[in-house]
Amino acid sequence: MTKRDQVAQQLRDLIASGEIPRGSRVRQDELAERFDVSITPIREAIRLLHAEGILVGEPRKGVRVAAASPDRLRSTYVVRRLLETHAMQRAARRMSAMDFRRAEDLAGRMEKAYESGDHTLVGALNRDFHFTFYDNCGLPGLVEEIEALWQNFPWDVMKVLSDRTPESLREHRRLLAAAAAADNDAIERHVGEHLWGSYRRLIEHLTGQEPPADPFDVDVPD
């Protein structure tokens, strides 16, 4: 991994955790000092995150962390639902008994972390849980696409919406059962339920009202 890629991933992690807040200015000199690197990989990493939409440039104001956009969330939600459903359906037929035990263990650890109030650990375990399936789908390129969508997702906002977590944990159990049964219809239903629940809560938080309809429905007007 190049220095640019290392810096870019560290920046993504800091933004996703909320340590670098949305809307805050990103200063090259401060980042170079923080990561103990020269300005060159900082500039390259900023260009990369700008292309990904994580950072935005503003005339005479420099570069800032992009705000969570309802329009972008809408598109991300639809694409995640398509890709993650397919990845999980494929994984259900390829995972070993050990893989399923790992997923079940992660689900249990998430529940305990939530009960103890460790929301940062919940977030880390949540990623591990989902990618236990995706990493076993047999299509590395598909996993890369899902990873890119996850990197652009406003996890920092989700972290403060802890009222959503209990239902999300129950959804994980339903996802696990559907995958263990290799039931494509159930997987599609529960992935949709899981992602719709998070999307709906995010939109409600950002706009003050629930989305009027599920944008995944092809009959919903643009």
C-alpha cells in the first residue's frame, strides 16, 4: 500500500468515526504533521477522497469534509441493496460451517458491546459481521465495490442514532438464519429490511421527516 493509500484510509476512518466532523476544514499542513508524512501523499490522498465525494473543494475556503447528502444517500442505498443482496446470496452457498460460526460469534459480540454502551466496538463488529459474508461471495471485484460504498457511507451519523441499534441487531439474526438456510428469497427480504431501516432513520435525522416511499421500488417517482 502506498503512502497515499495509507493516508487516504486513515482519513476515511477519522471521518467515519466522527473524529474529523462533517463540514470541517481539512488542512494539508495539519494532516502532514498528524500522519508524520510529507505534503505530497497528503495532497494525493485529498484528491482521491475528493474524487470519491468524501471531501469537497470550496473557492477561497479550501477543502472540507462533505455533508451527508440525502440525494446521494438515496442512490447509495439502492446500489448497496442490489450489490449486498447478491453478495450474500452467493456467500450463503460458499461459506463453511466455521464461517457461519464466526458470523454468529460476531452477532453475539455486537449485542454484548451494545449492552455495555461501546458503540465504537459495535460499529467495528458490524463491519466484520457483514464482510464475513461478502468476503465469501467468490467475486473479489464485487467486494471492492461494496467496500467503496461502505467507505462513502455516513457511519459517523449512524453512530449517534443509537436508537436504531436494537432493531439492527435483531435484523442481523434474521440475516444469519436466512443465509444459513441458503434461502435466496429470505436473504433478499432481510437485506432489504436491514438497509431500508438504516436509510429511513438517516433521512429522518437529516431532513426531519421520513422518506415518503422506498426509493428501491421501481414505481417510486424520482
